[in-house]
Amino acid sequence: MSESSPTEPTHDDAALLAEIDAELAAERSTRSRAGLRVTGLVLLIGALVGWIASLELQLGKEILLENPDATLSCDVNPLISCGNVMMTWQSSALGIPNMALGLGGFAIMGVIGALMASGTALPPWFRWARLGGATFALGYVHFLAISAIFVIKALCPWCMVIWTVTAPMFFASLAHAVESGDLRVPAPLVNLLRRWVVLTLLWYLLVIVVIAAAFWRQWLVMFGLA
């Protein structure tokens, strides 16, 4: 009777390999997408860019207060203009200039991001405050974006920079809260909320589509197509 070759895999070996493959697949599916350091870097970089944009808006507002007829570097035309946006009531909707809110808020988020990127474990109340701050920021960005597009009918370049960095800061913070167990959500939502990069890109796409549709005629005129 012939014996099995030492190098020929047996049924038990095949079952063991299949079990290992299944475990590796499960590990890949549950791999952290918003770890402490990754989320910290997103917050730190986003806060730095947002703070610079807020500073530019603050300096521009001071120029316009001294000389209302001044033209800012970001005033391209009636459609793309910082000045047309920052002199409206929406620029101080909460009673405080949005630029000041941005300078303070992004500075705080930058510190939090630096702590997380360094591996510092934050207490529960601090983690909830971080998520609350990011949620408020994205909500306020929606108010400002809707106002700019549908009410003021002008786009502020530096404002849009702030929109751009606020989205990933929020979605990464949300994903981290879900992965860390701070925020309990229904099981079907867990995998969705963990994919903060995809959610951010979808949000960008939505904003681009809304802007394209809302200013369709202006785009055609701007590019000489109408």
C-alpha cells in the first residue's frame, strides 16, 4: 500500500489552512480604519490648514472694514469672492465673527490632533468633547455652505478650504468613536461609519454637484459657453 508523500497536503492540513485564511480575512475586515494616530494626524493637518484659511479671512475682513471698496486677492469675480460673503450677516451668525471661531476652534483641534498623533490616551469626557466639536463644526459648515450657495449666491475660496478640511476631520472623528466603542451604533452602520475616507469623498461629490447645479448658468458664462 502506497504511503502519502511528506510534501503532499493532507485533509487536516487543508482544513487548517482554510481556517487560517478565514481568520486572516476576518482580521482584514475588522482592521482599524481610524486608529488613534491616524485620526490625530487628520485632525492636526486639517486644523493647520483650516487655521491658515481662517487667518486669511480675518485679515481680509480687517481690510474691508478699513476700506469697504478694497478688492481682496480672493475676489475673482461676482461669483467667486470672499468679500461678497464675509460682509453678510452670516459671517457673524452666532454673534462672533466666523473667522474668530475658526481661529479658536482649529487651534483646539490642532492640539487634540497632536496629542492623539503622539499616542496619548484621552479621557472619555475629552473624547466626547472632540466628537461634539467636530459635529458642531460640520453642522455649521452646512449652514454656511447653504447660505453661500442659495442665499448669498457667491463662493468664498477660503471658506471652501475650511469646508474641505472640516469634512474629513468630522468623519475620521466619528469613525474613531465607533471603532473605539465610545459611540454605539446599530451593527449595519458600523462598517459604513468606519469608512471615513469614502464618506468624505461622497460628501465632496455632493457639494460639487450642488455647486455645479446651482451656478450652472454662471459657469457657462464664465467659460464662454453661453
